[in-house]
Amino acid sequence: MEVRQKKLPIGIENFEELQTENFYYVDKTNLIKELLNHWAKVNLFTRPRRFGKSLNMSMLKNFFELDGKKEIFSKSEISKEVSLCEEYMGKFPVILVSLKSMNAATYEKACDMAVQVINGEARRFQYLLESERLTPYDKAAFSTLLKPYMSEAVLCSSLKVLSELLAKHHSRKVILLIDEYDVPLAKAFERGYYDEMVLFIRNMFEQALKTNDSLKFAVLTGCMRISKESIFTGLNNLKVLSVAEVQFDEYFGFTDREVKDMLEYYGLSSHYDEIKEWYDGYQFGNVEVYCPWDVINYCDALRADPDAQPKNYWSNTSSNEAVKRFIQESDKGAAKREIEKLVAGEVITKEIHQELTYQDMYDSIENLWSVLFTTGYLTQRGKSEGDKFHLAIPNIEIRKIFTTQIMEFFKENVPKNGEALKDFCEALKGGEPDRVEKQLGEYLKRTISIRDTFVKKQMKENFYHGILLGILGFQDTWSVSSNKESGDRYSDILVETDDGEVGIVLEVKYAEEGGLETACREALEQIERKRYEEELLDEGINHILKYGIAFYKKRCRVMLAGFEDSLQ
């Protein structure tokens, strides 16, 4: 009988579902052991999005909660810790709230969403209404937590009240889990009600985490390490476990061994190198890890199509606002050079401030370095030296986010120089390669160069191809097509001018060793060999200009077929 392969857990954040519905699980249950051996009263884990925070919180809930299903841990690593399981497993009331859904346009609607979160968790404990250990006043207080409307004061005290009632009923302290604690703050900052949300979160956390005698311990997760003075005022029992900390470093994200095991299980080991190149490269503490979301999604794609290519899964789950802001600083000389080094796969040393408020995030380029580091767009290399970290772009996926934003920024700025744009297009149409080269060179000076050893030649050519499309895209009366089937292969760019009289073929090459002229000649030969002009001829265009364009870092060379011969 053939054994059915386990399903890949795409988007599965419920630990019990993952264990009971035959999903593949990368075992992180020893997080429980390390937490119990080293816990503080309040433990805050900060990791980038899509690194398994919510699944780990669900795992903690399932392990500690009273009368939990112990069998779902029977094959896990934590089950080997027999005495620890006997002492802690299934022994505590557990409150788990996720704040990730608190995405509202106004403060009032955000509070309404918070009420729904509390309602949902309180409904799990409706047996408290029948408790003989609770007074009528206790039960009245609990009933308030079930109502669809609460005053702000009741809402702020809700987690503390629920803790007290559970502890009184069960005669044991409560474990409190708060997932994605910083999402309401991020959304409030975006929507303009940040100060109100900071005060609300501070009041709720102060009651739940600081003045709560019913609390055994608490675990919080989030992306950002929000300044203690902002929302954790006076909380002296807070232990922050960021991406820089060695403790717990292997429990968020997949290690190299875990990825190899997964690929072997699904018969995908031949794709290891590309998965490592695209999705590995994050360093948490002393451990190098992959982004789990990417690995799982790409494995799923490969199971359906063995020829599937890697792509950006992680970037599609965010606006990438931090990278956009960072690239916008590139008009300053030093920032531009540093961005170029990062995109080239080099390492930059910067002072990192891990504690920020959302109001501080974009105040300065210095703070942006810290935001990029904490949110996963940059990672550390080697050991930090105090607050100084050696930073790099983790992998090809993140690098593509940077290059995409570089290109978007370039396109935004092209139309600001209308005269240069007009001159470039006139020279292109007029068959003036020297003038085209001069204007293209000026554009290259103003953008961030891709001068790296990080990627293959084809990807470098794609970047410069994008620059040309970015410029031509603003000549909106011209017909511009890219990588369109023409002749017996694919041309780079075909242009038909507005009067329909001139057709232009552009073939782009990247000159690896700086041999621009040789690369230009190769481009022109390819145009002829592949008959790229045929589509334009089919459209009745008889005057066709064929350009070979070569790039190397911030330099370029432009040749026009027939032009060089005519000069001789």
C-alpha cells in the first residue's frame, strides 16, 4: 500500500490542525523546553513576518492549556522531556489573542475590532458563568467581556480581568499569549491615529503584564521591537528576544538541515541550490535560517510543476514601504553608494537601534537601517560589535525587492527631466547613437547601478532593459513592446514611432569585463541573425534602426547598425 505524502502547510497557523490533518511539520517544539528553562515574566519575540511566529504561539497554547490534547505532541521532540511534560503539559489556563486583524481606518473601528478579539477569546471560557468559585460580581464582570460593546476602560482591563477570573476558578496562574502585538500600532501609524493607539496598548499591557498577580508568564510576538518608553513603561520584567539574540535563534525559520530533510521527503533535493540561493541567508543569533513561507510555497509549486521557477512569495505579503523609503534616500551621495554595495552582495557596517517607535522609523536614514534590519530586508553577517552590525541583503528574493524599488524610483524621476527625455527620444528616432549614448549615460549617473557579482549576467541585462523601458514608457505616443516574439527568437525591445514611419530594434547586453564595444557588436549580430526586424517589416515599416546597447556598471556604449561602417 502506497504511503500518502503529507500535505505542505501553506498558511496553516493552528498547531492542532497541522498535527491531526497530516501536514508536514518542521519540529520546533523544543522552543517550549528552552522557554521553560529561561523564561522571564514577559517574553517578547521579534521576527520578520512569515517566520512561524503565529504557529509557535498556537503550539505553546496547545502544550500548556488545561486538558489539552496531549497526543498531538506524542511524536514531537518535546515528548522526550518526560519530567518537563509531566510538570507543565496541560496544567495552565491559557489566553491567546492575536492582534494581527486590527487593521482599521479609524481609532474607533480599531477598538471595535479589539472588542471582537476579546469576545472571541472569552467565549472559550463560558464555563466560568457556572463556576462555584466565582461570585455574582465576578460573573457579571465576565459577562461584560462577552458583550459586543465595551467602554474603553473595560477593554483596557479585559485581559487582566479574564486572567483573574480564570486563576480564581482553576486555582492556578494563567499563561498569556499575545500574537502580533505591534500590528495595531503599525496600522494606526499608517492611518493617522498613532498617539491614541499607543495610549490604548500601553494601558492594556500595563494592566495585563505589570499589575497582574494572576499571571504565570506571558509571551508576545511581533515584527518590531517598539521602544519600552512607548508601550512598556515601567515593565521591568520584559525579556526581549530579537533577531540579534542567540537564545531561541533556531526556533523561527528553517535551518539548512530542516530544508534538506523537507526536500528529501518530497523528492526535490535537486532544487536545493536554487532554494538556498533564493530563500536562505537570514542570520538569527548564530544560526543561518531560510524563510519558511518561501520554502513551503516553492516546494508546493515544484510538486505541481517540476519546472517551476523560484519567485517572490514573501514580498507579495507586504507593501515593502521601508525599502521604498530607503531607496528614496538615494539622491544623497553616501546613501546611493551604500545601496549599490548592498545590491552588489557586499556588507555594510551600521549602528542599529533596535528600539524604535513607529514615529521614529522614517525620521532619518540611520533609523531606516534599523527598520530594514528588524523587518528582514537586511540581515547580519558574523558577530555584532555592540550596536554596530555588519549588514547584508539575505538572498536573491530580497535583492529583487530592492532592484524593483530602485526601478520604480527611477521611473518616477524620469519625467522630472523632460528636456533630457525629449532629447533621448529624438536622438533614438534620428539615428544618432552618440547622442543616445550621452543621454543614457546621464540617466545612469542618476540611478543606482547594478554592478554586482550577486546574480547571473541575464539578470543584470534585465535591470538595464528595465531602465530603457522606464525611459521609453514616457514617450506615450510610441508603441513599445518588450521581449516579444519576433523572427525566430525573442528581441529585447521593439519600438514603432507615432508617425508609423520609423521602427527601432534595441538589443541589450551586459559587458561582464567592461568590453562595451565587443558586447555592442554581439548585440547587433544577434539582431541580424535572429531577424528581429521582421515584425516591424510586417507592419509596413521600411525605415528600421537597429541599436546594440551595452552596459557595464554606470557606463554604456551605443552602436547603430551601419553607422560605424559609414564613418570609415
